[in-house]
Amino acid sequence: MKPTARLNGNDLVFTRTFKAPIDDVWASVTEPQRTARWFGHWEGDAGPGRTVKVRLLFEEGEPWSDMRIDVCEPPERLLVTADDEAGHWRLELLLTHQNGVTELKLIQHLTTTEGIGETGPGWEYYLDMLVSSREGTPQPNFDDYYPAQKAYFEQLT
């Protein structure tokens, strides 16, 4: 798998495109039964300023993580913050639609580039899992992403 991300200042930016309406792609990244197909199931009372619990279904041990919803502007923007044993995560999803194509940008707002060689391949994997879940194609194998993409992400810094 070839990595696609770029580093823009302290933002690690990933992009995927879908031949689908923006509302459908938004549902894939916000509805718990659909996020479970590629990232994790979540539960709780979602809304700006609220925290939901996300079960990371594709991580070892399927751990739960709290995610605070900082901004939710359907169907174009979602900003969440998570603090767990893996660190501090500030993640933003931006969706735009033009000519039948929805573009999704995942931005990890970094406080440091330390560990980018580990986290970058993980986001590439999860976004390809999203593509797979939407297209009904076989799920990717994480071993194709890490450690193969580690050097690419480290050289971005």
C-alpha cells in the first residue's frame, strides 16, 4: 500500500474520495453501526461538548476510548479529542462535495511529530478500511501498512 498523507505544519492530512453523496459519506463516519465496519462502534449521547465511548474494534483487545465531540457541523465537519493510554488525539474530518464526488479529509492535529511513523500508517489503514466497508471489498491487512510505511511518515518531518 502506498501512503497518501502529507504534513502541513503540525497537521497530518489524509484524503479519500468517494463517488457518493456527502450525506452518505457523513453517515459512514458518524453512525455507530457504520463506524463499526471500519473503525469502532460508539455509544453515548452525541453532540458538541459531549463525550462518547468508542470501542476500537480493530485494535488488540478492542479497547474503549472516550472521545469528546468539540465541533459537529453535519455533513461537513467533525472535530473530536481523545485522551487515552495511546496519547492525546485531536482529529478533524472535513467533507466537501462536487460533481458527484465527496472528498473526505482526515486531519490529525499534532502537538509533536514524535511517533508519526507509527500513527501515520494506522490512519492510512483505517481510511482504507472505510473505503473497503463502503465498496464491499476485502478488508486490508494492517501488516501491509506497518512497518512498511514507517519510513515514509518519518521523512515527512
